[in-house]
Amino acid sequence: MPAIYADAVREEREALGDLARAVRSAVAAGDLPGLRELAATVLRRIEEGDDRVLGNLRPHLGDVVAELDALYDTAFPVAPADDVTALLGAPWPSAGRRAALAALLGSEPFRRLPLDGVAERAAAEADVPLLRLLVTSPLSDPGREAVARVLDALHAAGALDAAVVEHAFLADLHLGHAIVGSTPSGGEPGPPKACADAVRAHVDALTWRLVTGPAPAGWDELPKALVPRGLRFVRAALEWRGDPRAAAHLGAAELTDGERAELLALAWELPEPERRRVFGWRLEAGDAQALLPLFGLGSAAGLLRLIRAMPADEVVRRDRDAVLGAVAAAGHDNALRLLELVPHEMAEAVVGVNRAQVLRRFRHHALHGVAAYGMLPLADGETVLDRYLALRESARKGAALGPNRRHSHAAAVAVALEHLAQVAGVAEASRLEWDCEARLVEAAPAEAEIGAYRAVLRFDDVDPVIEVGRNGRALKSVPAAVRSDAAYRELREHQERLRKQARRMRSGLVERLVATAGTLSAEELARLLSLPAGAAMLRRLVWRDAAGAVGLLGEVDTAGGVSAVHPVELLAAGSLAGWQGRVVRERLRQPVRQVFREVSADRRGTRG
């Protein structure tokens, strides 16, 4: 045993020895109520002391525990006919009593006793004495969910009182999660128990007693999960000088409208640092907007509600216009002051006040930084294409990250593209992508003169090929001098970019257009047709124009935009077989399944 704990352990053994002597005297006097009180005192002493001291003490308690077992078994003897209620009714969990209970339950005494079934039967039969013992007996540990059901059953029987609730919550400080249906890890909540309001009233009283007593409890001694109710707890938090976690728990107490008004009046009298502290508590409580007048930010309540509805731990698409609208309603200067008070990376990115921070996080592949990068306003001299290329490069680097990180990074880039589409005023990220891809094609070289050779990038159907010739004659192979030239290497890079572009267009845009009967405006169509892959693919699909005419792209009026025709529509119109025959006769290689997409008569009127 470490010497540092030797004295503390010796003191604890002496104290427990004194208690054992008191138990011996109570047994001799037949003082059963006194024995119950002493049992509770000894158990608290053993279970609630300093963990480091107890860790060294417990191996040296065998003789003390054995003596207490014998004394309590004398005062509360185990009878062969004892049922679960009788066995749980003793105040001390002696080894003999535990073994008898385990045998009755068909379990081993050294394992956790299977009391869940007992709790279910007691609840079904409204057996109040047994229900209470399942919570209060030192032999009982049915588990958090079972205890919550027991409290619910006691409530239904009109027998839920402060004593049993306090015992349950002091034994399991996180029991409140099972009462209100939440989880410690923040998972999907379930429905609260019917007893929740009654339990909260008793836990409020317990919490108040713990924090206002002569020796106020620390954070590790307070019930968790259940938010206290009442302004008195916020006042107590303001006077708290202990663990700030306890102050935050009290300061986030649930308040009525009248109490919020009282808190605002109280906070006007506080110095600025204390106002900010109270504001932080109320942020957690969800009603901090009531305190915005303290900072002259009453007009920013809408912006605060909006950013509180955008959890900072989620990398998902955000609505730029909604943020800008809330900023306008608050006033630009007030919005910036609120964001200083309540930092929020995405909202700050919308107005561009955290550009340096976002750029730094983007370079380090921080997921939220990547998503926020797409939302930044364009800097002077920066174009949408510049931002798009930076995101493409980030996606390329992200592919080299670990398996899980690779997928989350790709998802963050997709969100950033959605944000960039909003910055650019484009309806969808996919449309922005193809607009940028078209600009890349326009800006890239299509041919190069390399000494006596001429290299030309052309398309064979949708496949980009480079043809090298000399004196007007195409060569079967590329000379080494051409392959090593920078201009040729640039053509090869552009060729590979066009190949990837065609693959993405086929599996992304074109497949989505056909699967959803998607629409292209005249401008969008023109931009896509400027892409070689787009021109080759889109001309082989069946379209409907604004007037309802159906045909290949050259057979419909594109001035008003066109929609890809889903085969279910052709089936409903009785023209699917005719289109299938035409595609075969004219040897049209459709880029994705359209007229030969799987449909059936019983799916008429649906799209699959």
C-alpha cells in the first residue's frame, strides 16, 4: 500500500471498527431501527469515500465485513421460506443473504442478481412493498431501466415519495436519462416515463438541499440528466464558487416566462463578465434570446435562433439566404457583435468574417472547415471556378486519407459544393459542377505544335483521343520527343480530365436526369452541350420540350428548356416499344438505360 494512504486507511479502519462495535451493541439490545440506521451509515462510509483511499482499504476489510455479516444475520435471520421481499428486506447485504437470494432466483451469488423479471412482476401486480425494496434494498441492483420502470409503477400506484426517489437518484446519478428518455451519449431520445414530472419535483428538492446545505455537494454528487426547475437555481449558480460544471447545471435551470423576465431584471445589475456567464448558461437552456437586450442585441434574436438550430457538430448543407436574411434583420453590426458573443463557424463564413480561420482549417482538411470554405463570399479577384478547383483538389487529397476519414472528407466536399452553388446563385451543386467543367474545357488546349509534329485532342464518340501527325499524316505511335514535351503532357492531362468528366457525367448528371425526369433550362443545356461528353450523351436521350413534344434533342424545341423522359411515361403513352425499336434500328448507344430501363405494366404512373 502506498505510504501516502496508509494513515487514511488506518483511520477508516478504526472508524469502521467503532461502527462495528455499535452494531454489536444494537444487536444485543434488539434495536432493529438502530441497526438499519447503522447499516446505512456503514455502507455510505464504504461506498462513498475517496476512491483512492477505498481502493487501498477494501482489501483490508474482510474481517470487518465478515463480523458485520454475522451480526446482521443474527438480527435479521434468513428463513428457508423467505421470498424475494423478505430477503430484500434486511438492511445489510450479507454473503449468506445474497446466496439465499441468488439461489431463489436461480443465479450465482457472485454475479449480478437477475431482478429484472422480479421488477416486471412487481409492477404488474402493483406490489408496493416489493417495488420499494427493489429501489432501496442494498441487495438490489436491477439496472437503470428497471429502476425507472419501478418508479413509474410506484407513481401509478400513488406510492411514489421523496424517500424512494432520492434513494434511487443518489444510487445512480444518471438515472434521469431513463426517466426522460434521453441517453448519456446524446442518441435518439425515447418517450419520457409517466412519472417524469413527479420525479423531477422530488429531484429538484434533493438538488436544492445538496447545493444549499452547510457543506454544498460537488458536481460528482449531483443528480444528472434532469434539468432543475426554477429561478432559485440560477441565483444559486451566481453564488456558486465550486466546480463550474455544477454552476452551469444550475444556471441552465428551466424557467417560466415570468422567471425569465425576473432574470433579465436581475442581470441588468450584474457586471459584464457575470452577464456573459449567465448568457452562456441560458444558451444551454435554449432561451438566451431573452437576455439579448443586456447587450443591445434585441434585434438579433432571429439570428440567434437560427444559429442555435444549426448544430456545430453536423457537416450538412446550410441555407445561406436564411442566414443572410437573419443578418439583415439584426443589422450587420449587431450580427457581428452577436457572433462574437456566440461564435458559429458557418454563420461567420456566410458573412465572411472568419476567412483566415476557415482557410487555415480548409488547408488542414478539417471537415467543418471544408464545408465552411464553400460558404465564404468570393474574395476580390477570386472566381467561382477558382473555388471549385480548390475543392476538387481537396477531394483528390482526401482520397488518400484513411478509409473512414476518406468518406467523411468526400461528404464534406459535397456539402462545400452545395454551399458554393448558393454563393454562385446556382440552384444545384451538380449544375454548378457542370458549368465549371464546361469552363475548364473552354480554357484547356485542344492541339499543340511540337517541332515538326502536330498533336490534336479530338473525340471518338465520348472517348477523348490524341492524334499525333507529321506532314499531314497520322502516326501509329507517339515519338519519344513528343511524349517528353510539356505541351503534349498538358494535352494528356486534359485528356484524362475529360475521361473522368465523362464518367462523372454518365453516372451522375445523366443518370439522375433520366431517373428523376429532370429538367434542364435552355442555358444549362447549352452549357452542357459545349462539353464534348455532354454533346455526345445528351443527343442520344429522349426529351420532352415545353410544348409537350417528345423526341431526340434535335427533334424538340430547346428554347424553353427540356425534360428527360422517364420510360414509365413512354409506357403510359403506349410509345415505349416504338422508341425501343428506333434505338435498336438507329444503333443509338444511350449513355444510361432510358428506353430499356426496367419497367412493368403494374408500375404505370410510377418512376423507378
